[in-house]
Amino acid sequence: MLTYVENGTEFTAEFGDINEAYYSSMETVLTEMVNLFQKEGSELYPKFQERIVRLETLSDGIGWGYHDFIREQIYVLETENEKRRNFDLLLTDIRRCLANSTQGGRYFVLYDASCNVGNFIEMLAQDVEKTRALLELMRLFRESRGPGNNVGEEKFMDQLACISRESCRQLEDAGLSRFPSLATKEDLPPEAKSACDVVRVLYDYAMECFQYKRSRDTFAGLRRSGAFHILESIGRMFDLTEIINKAGDFLLKRNNYDT
């Protein structure tokens, strides 16, 4: 795809403007490529970034609105790439903080970081790999000790429920009906399939939280409550009635036992 757009742009830059259909063809291919990077190949974008950004220079002076279109698409990709990079940096900062229980201001660092995850909810609702990275961070929270752990993990559990709700909202906006189970069909649009993938990993993590045990775990009850809210959010688009009822009974019995 990229080679097609590159060759077409270089040709017209060297030999002059052609016709509208010529540029429309390249715009169609570029749009498809941008959608792939956004929905399925976000991790691959940095490998092609230099070539894609170069298209803006190559297309300078080309008419029919082609240069403006190229510039707009590059802006979209660069903005998304910057957001993913910022998210990765945020996770790195949190890991570093969790590893140091004596870090100054640790309570406020973890709380602020957990709040900042809210800036990435829409992205995470479509990106299963980034969501998996966030869940790995949640497992580090469970095992670490120190100031801010409980308040940070509580806020992060809230954010996971928000991601669940956003994924389900996107499925609703796609005009899809409520699914009878998490075993979704394979013939879904790419955006819907991505949202379903995110929902499934969040579901697995919520169920994992119900089974997790640790000595002197002061956050156990709140963690299970957070997991229950994740399941409730997923139940908006997936029929989890029986599982939610069982989880609610387990939560009630377990919390009574803990007290």
C-alpha cells in the first residue's frame, strides 16, 4: 500500500498534475492504510513512520487537494503515535514507582498516574495489546507494597471499568446487538473485533481478581468489588447474567468473611 502511494506521488511530482481520479485512487489506498495502522497495526507504525512523513514533502505543490489530504492523514497518525508513546512512558513511570516503596511523594505519584490513564480510555478500548500492558501493571500493583498502593489500585480498577464501558459503547455505536456470550463471531468489522478482544481480556482479569489471594491483603474486598463493576460494564453488551449473579453472591459471602 505504502509503495503504491509513494510511487504515485513521486510520479506526479516529477511529471506534473494528472487528473482527479488518479489522486482519488491514492487517497483511497492511503485511507485504508491509515485505518490499518489505527486499528490493527499500531505497533508497526514507527517502522514506516519516516517513509509516511516523507509523503508530505513529496506531495508539496500537487493540486486537487492531494497535498492537504496527505498532511491531514499524517497528522492523524502522528497524533495517535504520540498518544501511544505517552501511554508507554506513563506505564514506565508507574513501574518505577511501584518498584521503590520509599519513593518520596509515592502516594500522590500513583494517584495522579492512575487518573492520567483516563486520557487514554478511548484508545485502550480499541487496543488489546496496550490493555494487556495495563493489566500486567495491575498485577504489579497487587504484589507491591508501599504508600499509595491501595488508592492507586482502586482508581485503576475504576479505569478498567471505564474501558469496558467504552468498548461496549463502541459496539453499540456500530449498530451491533447484545451478544449472547463472549464467544463473538469472526465476521465482525475490524473496529468491533478489536473492542471485543479488549472486553475479553478485561473479563479474564476480573475473574482472576475473584480468585486472587495474598496474605495481609487490605485491598482484597475493594479489588473484588472493582472486578464486579468490570463485569457489570461488560454485561451491557454481553449476556453475563449468570456469571454476574454468581460473582455478586461470591462478593457478598467473601466480604462478609473478610469482615
